[in-house]
Amino acid sequence: MKALTKKDRSPNIAPTNSDGSEIMAEEQIVSRKIVIHYTADNVDQPIICQLVKTHDLVFNILKARIFPKREGIIVLELSGNQRNFDNGIRFLKDKGLKVEPLSKSVNQNSDKCVHCGACTAFCPTDALSFEPGTRKVVFDPEKCNGCELCVSACPVRAMEVNIF
């Protein structure tokens, strides 16, 4: 599988074949950030290697905390066609891993947020930005990579990351 470019991952561009015809939904490239929870029983198995080889997926490790014979967590951006992606997620679950979208682990506490914008200056993926017109800070969990820079930048700790 070829390396994916930013254009390949853009949700606004309908992928096409070399003849200009639109690629079927199951052939379209998807890219999602996921959190995988390992158990002590399966942490020493080469599951990610098997995932990539058997399901033709590309991955980027965003964050990991894995120790021998203990529970572990890895945050990945996983990319491939929709069918392979779905089969890959099923493969991970069949191996006894808990898989969830990264967006479930990151939260903007709207009760605490004072919309000062300090977090926006540190966010490397533009997941935090000002809403035009209202000047309120908005959070797009699909852009977030879980780096946690926003947590330390926020003076009122309105950003919460619960990965580890």
C-alpha cells in the first residue's frame, strides 16, 4: 500500500480512480484515531504487526504506554480502505483488545472553559479554535491527536484527556 498524503485523507475530496470514476465506498481511504487497550495476557503478542500485514492498513503511533506482562494502551492513527479498516477493528476485538475512538478520551468541559484561547496557541492539529462571530473556543475531536498540550496550557483545566 502506498503512503497516504494529506490529500488522500481529506474528507472533502471524493477519491477517484485513474479514469476519473468515483471510488466505491468500501474502496475509499479512511483515517481514524483510535485507542487500543491491551490486557496483560495479550500485550506481548505482535498484534499490530498482524493487523497491518493481514488487513493492508497503514498506522502512525501517536502515543503508547506498554509494559511487559501488564496492561497497555496505544493510540494510533489507522488508515486504509473502509472494508479493510472495519475488518481490522474486528480483528483487534477478536484478539481480546478494547478499541475505541480517540474522541471518547478527550473532552472540553464547557462548564469550566472561560474561552480565553490559551489552548488554541498550543494545539498542533487545530482541534481547538475560535468560533467566528462568538469568539468561543470550539473543540473538534476528530482533529485531536491526544498530545495533551492543551491540558497544561489551559489555566482552568477545562480540557480533559483520559487516555492513561
